[in-house]
Amino acid sequence: MNRLLVLTALLVFGSAGFAQDTQTPPTTGPGGTPDLSQYRVQALDFEGNRAFSSEQLTNTFHVPPGEKFNHTAVGQGLERLRSLYADHGYINFVAAPMFQVDRSRRTVVLTLSVDEGAQFTFGRLFLVGQEPHAGQADALRNSWAALSGKVYDASLLCHWLDRNATFLPADGQRCRQVGVELHQHIDTRHADITIAFPGPKS
């Protein structure tokens, strides 16, 4: 009988860490993580998903069975899943991957246990600090009215910030996040946004 090794890992908002649950494989990679680079992904399964079908999640995760296991590819796949859920209101999405390793066949069965969390909608916009130009605060509030009440969408928020909050630094990031805070209200499932106007230049 083939000996099976079961490993568990936890991903929260894009940061992944691999933790051993039972035995230790023969070799380990950087930081003590199991070295599975010579194993092939035999199958990919999902459990606990409701908002999206397993087929949709498989296409988004994009780690096809038959390929060699790659920690970087798995991490990138988990990040794509996080983005998919965040674009549909599930801002507290968590995935717990479980790796079932068959040493004799040198294969890995990857199961992703999904906790989608609650679906949020855009709530209120709060502005703090002094507006750089007269009327800018009113313009932001008027533009925000088109988002308020809609299902939260992280990509849509980024586009809105790029169009309406150009005073925020981009810092080479995909989204203007400096000076922006997200506040969750679990009881109402609303996500409020606070934008801080930059202080006067010295």
C-alpha cells in the first residue's frame, strides 16, 4: 500500500504559509517547507465553495493536473482566487489547502477548503483632512453615490480611485491604496471607505 502524507496550509489575504501536519518528507525547501518540486499534481478539488462552481475556481486557480508541483504557482493561484472573491464582495475569503502526497507515485492531490465569508456591499465614504482644491470633497461624495449599495468590488474600487482620487500616490502599485482604509460592518455587511487627503507640502 502506498504511504500517504497529508500536509495542511493556510492562506489569509494573499500570504501563504505551509505547515506540516503529520510526517516529514525526505527533503525540505527554504524555511522548512516540504520540497515537492519533483512531484506532479494528480488532481485538484474544492470544498465549501458556493458562490462559484469548482470548474470556475479551477480555471481561475490555473494549476493544471499533470504539471509538476510549484509552490510559486500555487501561491499565485491562491492570489487569483482571492482577487476573484474580492471582486464579488467576499473580502474575507480564506482558502485552506490540503496536500495529499503519494511518495511512491510522486504525486500530489491538492484540495482547497474554501471559507467564502459574508458578501459585502459598498457603504459610506468618509473624508478626512483638508481637500487640496475647493470642491474636491463634494465631487468625491457625488461620484461615490454611484457605488454606494452595490456589491463590493475590489477592482471597481481601484478604478474609481484612479479616476477620482488622483491626489493619492500610486507608488507603482496596481491600486492607489496609500491613504485609503476599509472598514467592515459585519452586522450590515457594508464596507465603508475612508480617504485621507494628503497634508500640505512643506
